[in-house]
Amino acid sequence: MKIKQINILLGLLLTVLFSCNQEEPENYLQYVDPLIGTGPARTLAAQGLSGDHVAYGQTIPAVTAPFGMTQWVPQTGSSEKKCVAPFYSGTLSIQGFRATHWLSGSCTQDYGSFTVYPLNRIGNFKFLPNQRNTRYLFDADNASPAYFKVLFPEPNIMTEATATKRCGFFRFSWLDPKNATIIIDVNSDEGEGYIKIDMENQEIIAYNPIHRIYSGTGKPAGIAGYFVAKFDKTFVNPGTFAGMDFVHGSTERKNQKKISAYISFDLAGDGMVKMKIGTSFTSIENARKNLEAEIPGWDFNQTKTKLEKTWNNLLGKIEVQGGEEKDYTKFYTALYHSLIHPRLYSDINGEYRGFADDSTIHVTDGFDYYGDFSNWDIYRAQMPLLSLIVPKEYNDMVKSLIAKAEQGGWLPIFPMWNSYTSAMIGDHSSSIIADACMKGFEFDTEKAYKYMRKNAFESPTKIKDYRDGKGRRSLESYIEFGYIPLEDEVLDAFHKGEQVSRTLEYAYDDWAVAQVAKKLGKTQDYNELSARALNYTNVFDTDKGWVCGRFADGTFTNEFSLNGDLPYITEGTPKQYTWYVPHDVEGLMKLMGGKDKFQKELNSLIENKEYWHGNEPSHQIPYLFNYVDDWQKTQTVVKNLLVTEYDVGPGGLSGNDDAGQMSAWYVFGAIGFYPVCPGSNEYQLSSPIFSKVTLNLDKKYYQGKKFVFEAGPDNNYKAFNSVKLNGKRIKPMITHGDIQKGGKLKFSMGK
């Protein structure tokens, strides 16, 4: 045999051997079902609810990069109205494909959105969204966060979509391409916006101005959704319309209701058109720059493969082994839902529009700028989860909150559409930043503390600023009385009243800010805020044994129902909200009459099915059994909730996912730990539902690199009675420092 032939054979043999030794990367995307949470809930907490958004998970099957600027989704309804998601499962028809800024799992509003619709233009074609409802087949088997495929069977048009951080990429295929047409809608409920077909440059540009709800309802938010679309085929026969005002040959529309543009294509051969779309909150020019940077070519499959790799790498930050297939689907779908928000707001060049009234263009200094913080929800579990698996992005999110305070003058309570809102209660930007500070993340803590302290001690001097959503609601009453009395109706808020819940949450926020004050050596502030952290005691009625509304003269109201909806409680009951003292469980225990009484009432809440998992105020409750040394009950309750309140299929979430909080609770619960009190650096343990869970940690932030939860084979949701950390038996609690160092938690039935 010739030497050349021998060398070729050796080369082939080495290639085969090398290939055999390479492990195929795990395909975590196969476990993600984007349809979970898109239909009416079928879980225990949702029973008895009907016709209300709370009965829906309110998620969307979003094709998006993690924390992407814009998501891409089939559209079942054209409105940007509050509490109406762009997509719901169970509908037979869709109206196109939306570039959406919907807050996943929420009851807010979509904003700055556009919709694309492919069709065959024959005669007087149907052009308005409500006219063009088209039966569709959604390829659920191949749908993922990186890709969806939808078939319109009657006109035989296939639509495929993938995405980057700021852009979308579509591939449309017509079986009969003779009349191939694409419509693009500007979805402004306000009758504003602009769209232009640029025939010379073969692109479509548009913008959709954003308006506020909650504080400043109806006012412009100072930003818009901007859009640039390019195509790989030459388009012809342009036209525009506004409602029924239809003009063939026109190329521009502005500030009219229901404005849209359309273009047609002279297709031959493959019958395919590719469309890539750049988006921005800053300008059309920046939307174009984002597109040029993120999708420079026309290789759809390459973009799709890149996004699939991004998601697989991120989902693989948590490896689970030994569970049932259904558990894998619930777990990795929950993880996906936890990684959509907050939303990227800065462009590829670092530019973004200033927060609130600051209309200048800012440029980030080494960080990405994020918006849409559903703080009342996400401070509990979703943000703590991000601190573990995406620490760089998490750190940038904290810096973004501080930047908003710098630009607007106050740390925002619930920042949406780059504006202040007083949508919910509490002051949880402060608790998010406090948690990050106590975990050792790097940002300007002195600057952050300046604004945290301002929120805790000052109120706006101008009523206009207060009504705009700046500052804590009813802070003056809270400071004067040590609670918010019922006489203070909290009128300048979306949620009015709710004085008891506000008092409880401010007490926790005061505690969180106090921890930062202590770390920075601000002793006077620490002492004062620590004293205020006990204000929860001022709304606890010892005669009733539960929290209750209180008047300014110190008397408690007789308007009380232990399990009733009351105006001084937020989205819950007195029995549910009494347990909201995450920073001082021991103190609450004493108020309630001691450990035995505390445990008895806690058991009663669970056994009488008064615990409500469908909303956030109850989420820490199952872990409170640890505080009365009943770790077995914590495990039992948590694992029962993982089964009864989460499921596969569109009805698999028990309430609004609220930007990933409901899903993050599942992720923590399935792993076997939970941050009951963000800012404390403590995690209470339940136990894993998998035989083994590995956290693959970023070594820049977590020197130990890995932290393992091991429950052994045949776990089957059982409760353990022993846990060891790196071989040493511990109580069912670990610290953030333990995770940073790396190590292994071993759960067993041993002595």
C-alpha cells in the first residue's frame, strides 16, 4: 500500500476515534414547551376562577434571545390593551406574527409592537387584522425559544421565525407564489405611529409611540418601538391603508388609526422570501445598526443554530438527572420563562433613551441597560435565580436600576416602558439592590444607597412628581404612625388602600436597606431602619391573632374576615398576608403566641387549603415549617405544590407567571432550596425532586464553579431526614457563601 493511502486511512481512523470520544452536548431545548401557561389554568389554585386573567399564565410562546429586546410570537388578537396577551392557546385562527414587548405572564400591556402577515393577494384581499383571522397549524413538536414554524393550510403558506437579542428573522414559503404579499401593521391603540416603504433602499421603516398606564395613564412614555425590515427579494406593488382608507401605490402613513403597509413579490422558483427585522427603543437608525450587527447575512439556519446554542448553554447552567420526562419539561420550561425578563433596552452601540423625563440619549459604560422590572413579583425568587445562573446580566440589571434613579431622581418602584409607575406596592428596587450588595456584586453601592435611603426617608415635594409614581406611597403616614392608617386611602396609586400589606412590605424593605447601611458603616441609619423593620408588629391585632387594618387613633377595624378579600390587603387575605415577615420569622412567631401556635396555624393554612399559590404573597410560606424544625413538612408541602400547581400543556401554570416569578419558584423548589428573605444570604432547604442537580456557576462570580444537590436514585418525591454539606451534617439551610465556595449537598434517610 502506498504511503499516501496509508496516511489517508490513518487520518480517517483518527477522525472516527476522535468523533466517538466526543460527547454530544445535551439538547435542553427539547424539554422546553413554549405553550405552557398560554391557556386557561388547570391547576389546583386556579379552580373556581373563570373569565379573568388570573386564571391564565399569560405567557407567550416567545421566540427570543434571553432577555431579548423584542419577542416574536403568533398573534391571536391585535390590541395592545391591558391584560390582553398577544397569543392564547385554543384559538383556531391567528392574524399574523407580532414583534412584541409583552411582559411575559403579566396583566400590563403590550407596547411599541408591530405585526407581520403573509398572504396571497388576490383581488380585494382581506387586510385588517380582524378580517384576516386565518386557520393555522402550530408545529408544537419543533417549537422552542429559538424557533417556531406555522402553516396556513388554506393558502399554503409556511412561516418560520428565529431571533437575536434585538432582531427577528423570518422565512416565508408560498406553495403558490404568484401573488405573494406581506402586510406590516403598526399596532397603536392611540392612532399614532408611522410607516414608510422605501422602494429605493428596499426596506420598510416604522415606529409605534408608547403610552403609559398606571401613573400617568395615557401620557407619552417618551420612547417608541422602532422597526426596520429588509428582504432578500425585490418587492413591488406597494400600498398602505389606515382602517378602510386604502391606497394602492402609496408608500407612507402617519398618525392615523390602524395604519399598515404592504408589498408584493414577483417570485419564481423556490417561492420563498426571507425578512429580517431590526428593532430599537432609541431610533430607526439604531434599529438598522442593530440589524446590520446581529444579522449581517441571509443565512436563516445559521441564526437559528446560534440562538439554539445560546439557549442550550444557558439552560445547561442547571443540569438535572434522574427525574421523569414530565419533570424535565416542567423544569426547563420554567427556567426558560425565568430568563425572558427584565428586557434589554440598550442598542448594539450602547445607546438608550433616558429614564422617565430624561429625553437625552445615554451611552452605557460597560454594561447593558435593562427595563421592565416587575419588582413586586421578581424580587422574591426570579432575580435571586438570575444572580446564580446569569450573574453578569444580573449585575447589569442592578446597575440599570441605579441608572434609572440617577436620571429620574428617585429609585423606581415598578419601572415599565422606561417610566415610573406605582403599579404595585412596596419598594422592591431597594430589596433587589440590597440582595445584590449583600451577595458581593460589584456596582457603586454608595450611589445606590443614596437613592435607597431617599426612597426610605423622603417624599417628593411636588405633587406632580408623586402622582408620576416617584417615591413610596404614603411614606409620611408610615413614618408618623409606624404603619399606614386606614384614614390614608393611598389615592395616588393604581392599587389604592391596601394599607396593611404596604406596612408589612415597607417593614421588610426597611430591613433590607438597613443591611446595606450596616455594610457601609452608616450606623445611625442602620439603627433607625432596623427599628422600622419591626413596624409589622403595629398591624398585628393580638386580639384577633392576625394582621388587621388599623385607624390613626390606634384602634383596629371590625371590618375583618380571616379568609376574605379586604381593601387593606393586597391580592390576598389576612390569613395569607400575616405570614409575610420574611426578615423576622422568630418575631412573628412570638406575636402569634409561640412556636406551637405558629406551627398549628401554619398547618391549618395548608390543610384547610387556604394557601394560594397563584399569587406571590404566599410564596415563602411553605418554607416556614423549617423555622419550627419541621423540615419534613416543608419538603412535603413544596413537593406537593410542584405536582398540583404546575403541569405540562397550555394550562400548566396556576396564575399569572409575572415575568417569571411563578416559574422561578418552581425551579428553586425542584432543586430543593429557596430564598425566603432576599438580602439575608440564606436559603431554606426543601429537597430535590431529581436524583442530582448541578449548578454550573460562572467562576468569575463563584470561585467554586459547581454546587451539587444529590438525593440519590429513586427519589420519587420523598422527604429526607438528613442533609450533609461537604460531608458535614447541617440544619436545612445554606448560605450564598456556601454556594460561592462550591460543594455538595447530600440528602439521605440516614441518622
